[in-house]
Amino acid sequence: MTMPAAIDAVREAFVGLSAEEFDLPARHAFSDSRSLVMAAHHRPTRSTAVKVISIELERDPVITGTVVFSHPDGQFVTDAVPFTTLRTGAVVGVATDLLADEDASHLALLGAGAQAADQIRAVHAVRPLKKLVVFNRNAKKAEALLESMKDELPDTVMDVANDPDEAVESADIVCCATASTVPLFGCDSLKERVHVNAIGSYRPVMRELPEELLATAGVVVVDQVEAALSEAGEIIRAVRSGVLRLESLVELGAALGNPPLKEGRTVFKSVGVAVQDWAVARLLA
């Protein structure tokens, strides 16, 4: 499956979510979010996707699990690992296409783990990259990631940054894909016009983005407000402290129907929702 096809499928699913086509129960999290169960049912097609995953940050691979897609003509089962990186990349592609400047071409990626390659592929699919800078605490992992992407991005200048602030300072687009519990960079390190995606944090104790960015961004888009307020540490903290008004959060499906102005810094925060799994599973089916 190509990344552009996955992006189109996920975009369509979020439009459907905004149109109330889905039954989308809250994600079940067990053992301090080390085990997750999520499901989405699409009423018009009577199809359902259910994913069960295990997340252990010290394990390789970090994510293991299974996706089951059921529809009127049958069902199939697939490995959740490549499936999850693809659908997570795809939603970043949707948000980047919506919120980044048309001529954006410089990506800074923070984190070189399992999600990293599909983050790059997704951004490149909607904003062809002239420059890619990666920061990872283990620089050798960042170097290995760039080496693995050379054939896919032959015309892209690639580099490894020494620290996160250096990585983001001239980027048009920033992608955060880490398990950090503290902000990765200072708001002052960003350009005045930049789009930032954050997909790493999925527990209230985790954070990748500085509060100042959320407080001053032109728009903060989330995949789903309910999910963000339950799981996105930076969103929870910013709303509780009062620097981010709850009513200012915009859900991705609504933003696709009524695109916000691309002014100043824009943010997309995703914890992942099951309509993404449904969209990619339906495409596979």
C-alpha cells in the first residue's frame, strides 16, 4: 500500500467521523497504557476494525499486536506493527497537507524509532522534501534512519542534528515521535511560521510540546477532543493550567470541512483513534 493512498483513506475517514458515520467508543487502556484495545464501526458499510496492541518502550519492537477487520463479506487479520506506523503516518500527512504552507519543504524529525520512517514518508507525500534533519538521543539511530531513506529521497539533503532546538530552528514542518515526558524544544527555537505534528505522547504523563507553543499557536488541531483530553499529556496540562482554552481545540474532521487560517504556528496533536485503523483496514480489504 502506498502512503498517498493511506493518506486519502484516512482523510475520508475523518470527514466521515465529523459527519457522525462512526460508532467510536473510547479506547480501553490497561496496565498503565501498556495494553490498548480500540475499535471503530462504520455504520454505512457495516464494517468494524478492532486493534489490540502491547506497548513496551524497552522492547524491540516496541509495539506488537493484531488488527481484525470485519465486514459483510467476511473478515481478515493482520499484524498491527506496520499497520500502526502506516496509519499514524497517514494522519500526519492529512494534517500537514491541511496546515503547512504550500511551499514547505524542510522537515525536522525528533525521534528515530519505529514510527519515524512513515512520518517522513507521509510529510514527503504532501510536501516534497528538499531538506530533512533528524535528532535522536542515540545519534547512530538517526544516521541509520537517514541511510535507510536515501533511495526513497534521492534529491533530499539530509543531516543529523546535535540537539532538538538545533533541529527545529529553520524547519517549515516539525514532527515529534518520541516517548518524552518533558517538552522536546523551546518555543523560541521555532520559526514564526511553522507547522508542528506531535504523535509520540499517548499517556497523561507524557509531553513533547512546550506550553508556550500551545498557548500562542494560531490553531491547535487534535484527532478527537475526547481522546486528547484523556491521553495527550501536553493538551491536558495546557488546558488545566489555563494557557489553552478547551473551546479553541479543533477536531481534524471539522478542520477538513472548514479549513482554518494558516497563520503563525500551527499544531496537530494526535493520540491515534480507531477510525484511522478502520480506514487503512478497509483499503486493504
